[in-house]
Amino acid sequence: MTEQQINFFSTFGYLSFPGLMADRIEDIESAFEQVWQEHGGGHNGKQHEGKARSCIVPFIDQSEYLCSLLDDPRILDIAITLLGDDFNYMGSDGNYYVGDTGWHSDGTHKAEDPMHIKIAFYLDSLTGSTGALRVIPGSHYLFTDRYADRLQQDIRQSQECWAIHEQNVPAIIIETNPGDLVLFNHNTKHASFGGGKRRRMFTVNMCQRYPADRLEALREYIGKSARFWIQRKYSEQMVETATPERWKHLEQVRANDSHLAELSQQAREDMAEPSRG
């Protein structure tokens, strides 16, 4: 990554990398579809009907080939540059998206918290009218300035607050083709509109290593994954095929997710199905 890219990400909270993974995209798509076939074709082992988003968590862990994305020098360069050489892999999700996805953030981390990022792989060509990602530059500065705080409060009520539909909220539209990567800070406000009923996308989540005095915060964060009904953050395949370099990015989470199984059991009793996102 260049100094300019690093500065851009720090200021605006997102980056795009057109064609970065074009040389692997055919195999990535094949592995993506294979995972879905092995898991019933849709959400919670059922066929995808196109009425609601289908989601698998963790996702890249289900395929030895997709696991190897964590070993790709390009992915490592992005993560190490932004998060440090001891960054954590925080899991992944695979999706068939349906229709619009309203404005939201994937995190509400404060400036002093470890930074969390998401790398998104879009497997269909997407434009502003067919579900391309939209981001609001600078919106990752939650809890640190008045603009972001106000945006957090009002954005899901755009009609009432600003007399405009959500899709007309001022934003950058990042049109993508298979092989492109999009990167954004978990706090960054994002959405998509006009997408079809089987929009393919998966993400890889990463964060800075948690300091020793913040491990309880890490465990609390890991516990939020109970809504997906998973026993551990990673599959055994992800762990067993790990290179020494990959293990460096797994070991802190692996050492702090033993409580997840009990929380997931409680979630199974409380929820009709695992979370769709």
C-alpha cells in the first residue's frame, strides 16, 4: 500500500482495489459456490429462496482454498500495513444478498479501541442501481466529532430528517467487478440499493491485536458471534491448515473463544434461526 492510500483510508474510512484478485477470481467463485452447495444452498441449511439474505458464518473457513486467502501476500500487505504484523483474523461471512441494504455500520468502536476492518469480495458486477456498495466518507469517526454523532442518530430516518430517501443520502458509490476488493473501517456507514435476489459477496474481518489489559473486551466482542450458533470462531480446517504466519493471526482469538459454545447454545434456545447478518 502507498502512503497516499494509507492516508486516504485514515481520512475517509474506505478504499477500493480494482482487479487486485483478478488472477484468482475463477477459483474463488468456484469455491464460494461449492461452500453453499455443501451447506444446503441457502440460510441455515435450506435453499436460498430470494426473499431474505442468506448467510454462512464463518465462511472462508469452510473451504481449504478460501482459507488460503489469509496467506495471500496482497491480503497480508493490506492487513499488516493498517493493523500491524500481529493483526487478528476475526472471522468471515458469506452471503447471498437480496434487495436493498439500509445504512448501517458494522461497529461502533471508539478511537482508543483496536481498529476493525472489513475486506469485501464482490462476485458479481455491480452498479449504483444494482446493489453496489455506497459509503459515507469520514463516517468512521463515530463518537469523536459532532458530524458523525449526528449522522449515527439520523441516517436511518432520512425521510423524516432530511426529506430524502435513503438511496439519495450523499455518498460515494463504489461500482465493482469480480476480482475487485473493497476495504472499509467497521465504523464506516455503508449501504446498497437496487440489488437482485442472489447478490454474491463474502467478507474477511480483521482487527488490531488486543492489548493484554483489554482481553475481556475481546471476549465480549467474540461473544456477539453466538447469534450465528457457532461453537468456535474458526473452523478446525482453518486451524489445521494454518501456516506459522497464519497462526500468528489466529492464536489470540483462539485462546479467548472458549465461552462461545455456551453462549451459542443459549442463542439456539432463544432464536428461531441463526442470524442473517
